[in-house]
Amino acid sequence: MCILGEIGSGRSVAETARQYGVAEATIYRWREKFGGMEVSEVRRLRELEAENARLRRIVAQQAMDLDALKELLRGKW
């Protein structure tokens, strides 16, 4: 059973936090973010977040490359 599942079944946040060695605030944050989701939905959300981060890095790199090419064309090298 997952941490949020244990809390949903009536176990206290404090007790669960101690058992797993995480802060209570972390559990509350997880519950706010993932509360009504199934495990498969959480997995998909994490995959999408990872893909989003990867695409942001690609766009940032392309923007830097464009800036470098513009400077090169202006003769600043």
C-alpha cells in the first residue's frame, strides 16, 4: 500500500511520516497534489512532467544556439 493509501485508510499522518521517515508537510503536499489519483495516473503525470522538463531543456538550448548564431552573423566574434 502506498503512503497516501495508508492515510486514506485511517492511519494518522504523524505516524505514517515517522514510519517512512518523511516530513508531515511532505505528506500533506503529496495529498494535495496526488490525492484523488490512481497509481497509474500518478505514473502518467510523472512521465509527462519528465517529458515537459526535457522539452524545456531542448527549447532553451535552441534559444542559446540561435543567439550565438545571431551574434556570429553580426560579426561579434
